[in-house]
Amino acid sequence: MQWFVNNREVIKGLSINTGTTAVPEYTEMCTTTEITFGTDLEQQDFYVFCDAIQRSIITGVAMNIETTVKLDINNKSIQTLVGMIHTLLAQGSIAQFNNQTVQFELLTGVQEGALTYTKYTVPCCLNFSELGGSAEDASEFSLTIAITGKGTVVSG
């Protein structure tokens, strides 16, 4: 049997840490587009002695998550992001966008007719754009999450 899923079912439950590092509390954001998981592989090319065939090896990867987020000011994660923007404007500080953590669920498979997911927590940097924008009723902004390290699987 073939089981096709739509793009919104691949990654779900995108949440940022609205607590502290010591006591994290993840609050889910309302995304208005599919959540895109992108990779940019770094590759090194080389030639073997006396061989004219070029070979390549993957030596690194940059990973990011991109989405459009609904600007629901009642949502604690949105309040946290807006607070970070206020800090940027008032103090000129950018450190609050570094060393963040996010959680999301990535599609694992299907079991007995139900989709299964694995939940990850990953360290990241947050990058927003198009806050406000020209569309009066859009009430959304673009969010790019640059994953900066190894994630951990959340059990339970």
C-alpha cells in the first residue's frame, strides 16, 4: 500500500524555548506555511594518485529550518521573539538570537495506519525577517532557524 503525506505532515510542532536554559519550556508556534528542513552539504574534491577520476567526500553540513510564523501576540513564543527584537532595538544587543533551542517532530514512518514521529531538541540561532511587511492583514513573518549543533531525541 502506498501512503502519501502532505508537506505539513513531515515536520510538525515547531516550538522555541520560552523558559530558561536550566528549566526549558517549549511553546509551539503557529506556522502558516510548510516547515522546510534544508541542508547545505560541504564537499571536498580530490584525485587518487595516477587516477584521473575526480572523487568527492562530504565533510560538513549546514542545516536550517525555514517557515512563516503567524504573529499571534497571545502566544508566549511570539512574545519571546518580539521581546528579543525590542532588546535589539533598545540595547543594540544581538546575543539573544544565539544559543537558543527549538523542538520539532520529524516524520519517522507509519505504524498500523498512523504516522509516527521522533521529537528532537536542537541548538540554534534565530533569524527573523519581514516583520510587519506591506500586506496589512498578513500578520506573519519569516523565520529561519540555523541549527548550530547536534540534536537530542526527546523521549516520552
